[in-house]
Amino acid sequence: MNGELNFEAMPFEAYETVAPEQSGFELEEEFGRGARSRSRPRSFAPRVTPKRPGPPPAFRPGTRKKPPVYPPRFPRFRPRWPWRPVVGYGVVPEPYPAEPLPAGSEYMRWVQSALNDVLGLRLPVNGVADSATRSAIRSFQQREGLPADGTLGPDTERALIAARGGTSPGAGVGTPPEPDTGQPGPAMSEPAEPAPAAPAEEVGFEWETSEQEFGDAQKIAEGAAVKSRVAAGQRDPNALTDMVFFQRHPELGGRRLRADERKLADEWKAILRDIVLPELARRRAGPAAGTKVGDRDVATVRAMAARKFPELGISLEQLLVRHQAEADGIPIEVLLAFIRREAGTRLNHDATAGYLAKDKSGKPLRYVPSPKFYELGIFQTPAGLHGCIPKADNPVERSCAYPRPPGHNVQNSSFGKGWYRLTGTYPTEKNWTDPAMQVRIGLWNLTSKANSIRNDKRFMALFPSKQSEWYLRMAVLYSFAAGAGWTCAFLRQYKNQLLALPEGQRWGFLSGKQASRINPETKRVETKTFNPENVNEKMTLAAKLRAVRGATVTQSPGGTP
């Protein structure tokens, strides 16, 4: 049933003889609904074809009373909207009861149509926010990382517009096409031309070209959806490709592809090559102010990524791919840029204990024993204390109480806790250089800090998605560079201003701002100026690396395991 009702014109005398004992089930049969009777009829006025018990007896004055006239029985509910022209007649009966269109129904039609396109559903596009529509809205909100409350707020609407390809409710999409009945009515000013018998031509389609036009329109819509996600901060080609691929194939349910599904795997790669990568190349941001990243840096990172570990027989890049599921969506390029900036080229043998302060020309001035703990390995994870101080006779050199990593009291450090989490033991001077353990511990250290910030009730609204560049910069990279305590201090002090800004403007807003907090060790108030240089360098290097390599290390199509 398509929701189109046809009425037959009847004389008013027919309404005078409607039997009062006519059941709701009989009325439903007459209405053509074919459904069981309910205590309260549903959403439209029926075509009334009452039973006729026969001609009423002639009235004779003085013999008996005039037969009673029964009022017409109409269901007490709102009519179905919109009303369609009556086939065979030139007028449209006024719906009963005559009520205006419920507020927001056209908007709800757009929502239902958009949900059908984005999620691959078959919701009826009727403008009614029923339970199925609210359930679909909740599913979409969960997919986008929004609060799954089933209501259409501004954030949900913006996400729906972006996922559908930038088509707003005012664009008129979502309203089903009016069928051509050939009769004048609200949808036409004059009778239509006689329609041929072919159903395709009845609605104005030409099957010879419609398939090609649909394919072109689909590619345009998919490109617009990718463009919107990139503009919102998404930079992971695998995630963008999955978004387009599973919109085409909702029947897969987001699962990974099997080895025998070669055609689907080739389609996934074609989406990455033809839609996602060109858009990322067009929207690639230039280096941030004051950030210098050259081709030599990119070449160094690529050589570092290809270097093999003798202990494992695989390269750093292959090791990161092997443990990509533990990266919680952090792109490979960001991880490589992080490793290059923090560990240099020594990788798993790097043990940092403080730093050398230099003048403008690069000449060392003195040794600075900060931080007080070792930073070990590929991800420079905080480990035990080094106890180093500058020498009295030569401040450039250092003297250490615990000269060999992993340092003193390693069991209370992130490196020691991560090692114990995986093995049940603590690292020693002999085994702390294990590259596989360093990668797993480093990924756990990065993601656990970022998740603790994102899951904090004070900051949940600031990080609706883990795939945004804002999340990578602030929750992942800055929390490592400056510490989770200072990250929370800036978020707490400027929360309202940040919420009022789009995600793409929040990082620039914080540059140069100051925040204060109480040092947990000294119990004194400290003030810090927000310095984005460390994070800017990593993200700029990651962007250049992505542009040179063309894509991230391609995982199996179908998402991260």
C-alpha cells in the first residue's frame, strides 16, 4: 500500500443509513487496510461505503414515529498527509477532520530519507517520528560518536548532512516523488498528458541512461561525504574508505572481508584510490606557522620505517601494522612522525635522561636533568629514575646515580606498569630493549591517557570522535608532550570558549593562552603558556609523509580488527 487513498463520490443519503452496529473490523475491510482491528484506528480517514439494509419504510403521518437518522461514523484520528488527487474526478475531497500539516513533518521526511541513504535502511518516508525512526537516529548517533538519545539536535543534523554529502533539509531532498495520476490537484495545475503504458515512462525515467546517471550521482555524493569528513578533521584514509564502502554494502554489517571476496576487496581499493586519496591530497594543510619540515625529514622517516629489527626480522612499519588494533585508530603516519620526533633514529635502544640546553647557534650550554625519569625506547615511554645531575667542573656533562636503564623504581612508572600488564614481570637491564614490547607499551601509554581525558565527564563534549585531528592533537599528542595534568588544566579553563568553536579552530585558539594548576608535588600554583610547536611539527610531518606515500599502510579492507 502506497498511502494513496481513492474516494468514491456518494450522495448524502448514503450517510443517513449507516448501521450503528457496524464493527471496526468491517470498516477496516472496507478501508482496504487488510490489518487486524485495534482499539484506536490509525492514521487516515477511510472511504466510507456503508451497508444498505434496504429502503427505509415509507413514513405515514400518525401511524408511527419517523425512523431515526444515524450520523455518519468517522474515525477519531488525524488524517494521513499529504492527500492525493481522486482518480476519475476533478476535485480533491477535504480531509476530515481538516487539520494543518503537523509541524516538522517535511523536515522528518528529509531525516528519514537521509537515514535510509546513510545507513541503508528502508524507513517509510512519511514524516512521522515513530519508534523505528528514533531507533535509526540512535544508531546513527552511536556510529558518529554522538550521545545516542534519539533526538535531532544541531550536532546530529550537521553529522547527518555531512554523512549524506552536504545536502541540507532545505534542499528538498527526502520527499518522495508525486505519482503522475493525470488529474488536476494540489500537485499539478492542469491535467497531464496521456501516459504510455510503460511504468518507467509513467514516472519520467529513461532506463537506458538512469543507471549511468545514478552511478555518477553516487560518486559525487560519496566524494562530498568524504570531503565533509576531511573538513571535520578526519585524516585516516582507511576510516574514510570504510565509510564509503559500508554505505555501499550495508549488508556486510561492518565486518572484515574474507580472503575469497576478491571483488569486494578490489572495490575497497578502488574507493581508496579514486575517491579518498585525491580528496586528502587536495585538502592537505600546509605547515603551521613556525614549523619547518623538509623533504629530508620525510626521507629520514621513510628510511626509519623500513629498517628491520634483527631481533624480529621485520621493519618498524610492519611492527606497527601488526599491532595496529592496539593503536585505537591513531594513523600510522602520526605514529611514525611521533617516533621520529621523540626517539630519533636509535629507536628501541634510545634512553633519554634529561637534555642539553643550547644557545641560538646550537652550542651546548649546560645539562638539564628534566624530567627526572628515563624516557625509553621507540615511544619514549616514561620509565624509572635516572638520578642525573650536571657535573660541577663541566656543566655540559652529567653524573647519574642510576646510569643504566630502565632506572630506579621502574615498577611505579608507565614503562614498568605496561610491561607488568603484558608479562606479569618488570623490565630489566637485559630485556628492556625488546622492540615488540616497547611498541605495545608505547601504544597503551598513548591511548590510555587520551581515553582518560576523553572519558572525563568534564570534557566528554569536547571530544565527540576519536577520528578528528583535534582529538589527535590535544588528547593524544599534547597530553604526552606537556602531561595529562596540563592538558586538563587548559581544557578546564577554556572549556566554554572551545565548545563555542568548530573543532578545526580550537587548536589555534589555545596557542599562546595561559592556564594555572597546583603542582601535586610542591603544592604551589604554577602557570604555563600553551605552546603548540611540538605537536605542530609531528602533525605537519605526518601530513607530508601521507602525501609522499599516498596512503597509510593499507590494512585488510573492512576496518580495524
